[in-house]
Amino acid sequence: MNDSSKPTGLLDRLKSWWQPVIFFISAVTAVVQFLKLWRGDRAIVTWVTAALGWLALVVLSGYVAWWRVPSPFDAKRHIPAYPRWRRFALAGFVLLLLTPAAAGYALYWQDQTLSSKVVIMVADFTGPEPEQYRLTEQVLVQLREALTGYDDTVVVALGQPITEQEGSAVAREEGRRYRADLVLWGWYARTESDALVTVHVENLSGPDLLILEEHEAYQMQAPVAELESFQLQHRVSGEMRALILLVTGLARYEARDLREATQRFTEALAPGVWPDGMIGLEILYSYRGAAYLYRGEYERAVADYQLALSISQEVGDRTGEKMTLNSIGLVYHALGDHEQALEYYRQAVAISREIGDRAGEATTLNSIGLVYHALGDYEQALEYYQQALVLSQETGDQHSEGASLNNLGNIYIVLGDYEQAIAVFTEVLRLNPRSAQTYFSRGAAYHHIGQGEQAIADFRRVLELSDDPTLRQRAEGQLRELNVEP
């Protein structure tokens, strides 16, 4: 027997063992990396595992469907290797190929559906004996019941907790996956005598919901008996319901669905349910007052603004007080009670000067100018507009500067100083070259002084820029007066 093929030394033995050793090390490394990935991002692991499983099934079904072997009766002829299972494998292969397309369509449909709604995502609340106290379930049930009939709002259960150690960053990342506007998460604890609940609210709406900070948190403490009897769970659910009614009310307010917005604000203001640790009630009263104002319900608007003013004064919020005084002045201006409007505006100016809010002062000075304009006191209006313009330019507030210039231009037109009006409107267009209203105003000034070509150019620019049917109709009328077809 020839023994030359057997390993004869340490080197030969290592050569024969290196493959299983490398395989073992690679397997252990792969498992460790998998566990790290699972802990860091379970979603990626889930998707990768699902993709590998799908690929394995595709390969297996394709193999069963198309693998052929030589016939036992004729070696030149090949027959299916698994004739009994071939038909099922073919059907499975087709279904597997259709699955990604169907899943992709479902994900696209879900994404489009959620993008048009206010999405509230609720993570599981962590705490002792969750199956006994059912805090997460109570919050979900009450929110869904409260929002029944509100088709623009969806409550989504995350189905897993977000711990304090994971924190706000993980909560916001989970929220982005679901296109959530708000993420609710938190924990509860108990001692022999007391129970404590901490609720975190992540605001992912950005500029659409600036009244909420990006991250809000509040705590609720109660006797442990309230946790045992589910009273505490109901309180938490009720306060979250009020917060979400505010959020969805703001969404309807921005969409100018003012009736629905008012209804939701009113429900959020139900006695005893507002979460005091978050947004002040004066904010809610101010928004409902604004909804009433735009609906033309001026008495109700004043009543809500007065409530907001009282709360701001009580808590010493001078900025909130100033803003509410401006709002009340706006309501009285709309009512035609110019003296009352001026009284509230002057109080707002005094507070702006006291707290050094020069941009706010410029806004209110413009409002005072509008009141004098409505009274026909054009010289006074001109003086206030000019004061507002100086402040706006000093603070670099181009929006306020443009408003002041537009108001000045309108006064110059009333006073018959068309050249000055044209110069002012041209400056406005430098700041905002897509202002259709300003093109119309400048075109009207050109028309008054007989500069038809410039007027025609401005009125045509209005038609290019504006979707407002009233403004377009007025521009078309001006063009016809100039013997030009729109």
C-alpha cells in the first residue's frame, strides 16, 4: 500500500484542515454580524431575509419546473425530472414573479394614501405587567374611536416599544418610515402608592405644525389605584386625543376647511382633557378665533381672542399678548369699528417696543395705516406706512417691506401720484418678481398716465402668474379697455 498520499507532518495536517477552519470562522463572523445588524436595524434584516427567501423559492420552483433528465427508454430524449410536481412548480414560479410587482404596487398605494393624511404612530408603552395595565391598547382604542369619521387621519400601531435609551432619534426614524406626522411613545412605572406616566411626542410635520416643538414630553402622576382601575389610562388617552384633535384641526385650518377646523378645536377644548404640560390653551383659543374670523363670525372670534389674551396676560407671555391684541384689532377692523381697532393696535405697538420686537412693530404699524386708509385719512396712513417701511428695512424683513411698499403704492394711486406709485411697485417687484397683484397695480398706474405698452405688458404678466379668477378677470378687462384681446 502506498502511504505517500497521507499527511506526514504538521504542515501537511494544517493544509488538510484550513478549509473547515476558514468555513467555521466565516460562519461565526456572519452570525455575529447578523446579530449586530438585527439589533441596529431590524427592518433591513427583515427585508434582506425576505429577499433571500424569495430568491430561494424562485430557484427551487424553476428547478422543479424545468430540470430535465434522460428518459430511461431513450437516452437521447429528455423528460421532466419531477413530472408530478412540475405543474405546481410552474404556477408557483409565475406567482413568485408577480409577488414583487404586487408588493411594490401595494407599498406605492400605501405611501400615496398616507401622504395625503395626518398619520399618528403609537409605539408600545414600556412598563411593568403591560398585559395587565394595557396602556398602549387603551391609547390606541380611544384614539381610533375619537377619530372615527375623520377620514383625513390615520392611527398606526408600531407594534414595538421605543425605550428611553433609544430615545427621540429612534422614534423619529421609525416615524419617517411610516410617513408619520406625530409619534407617541413613552413608559410608565409604579410604586406601592403612586404611578407615573411619561409621554413623548415627536413632531415630524416640520413647518406645517410649528406650534409644537420637534420634541415634546410631559409626565402624569397619580395614585396607583388609578392605574389599577384604568382611570389613568383613560386620562392619558383623553389628553392625547385632545392633542391630535388640535393637530388635525390645524390641518383642516390650513386647507381652509374652517367649519371642520372649528369643530375639532372645540372638541379639543372639552373641559378637563387638555394636556397642560404641552401647548398653552391660549394657542388653541387663538386658532379657533382665527377660524371664526375667516368664517365671518366676528363676535365668536373676539370672545376666543379675549380668552387667549387673558391667559397670555396671566402667564406673563408678552409676545402672545401682543399677537392676540393684533388679532382683536383685525376683527374690529373687519367689523368697521375703527376706533376699537386702533386702540388694540396701539397696545400691540407699545408691547412690541417694550420687548424690542421691531419686526412685530412694523407689522402693526402697517395695520394702523390700513385703518387710517379705510377712514380716508390718507396722510396719516402714509405716515404709518413709511414708519413701517423704515423698520422693515432695518430688520431685513423683506415680506414686511414688500407689504409696506404695496400699501404706500396704493396710497400714492389714491392721491394721484402715479409716478411715485410706479416707482414703489417696481421696488416691490424687485423683492418679489412673481407678485401678480403688484403687476396689476403697476399696470393700472401706467394706464392712468397713458403708458399703454407698459400697462399691457404688466396686465399680460398678471395672466401668466395668477390663478385667481377675480384678478384675472380684472386684468382681462383692463386689456380690453386698451383695445387688446387677452
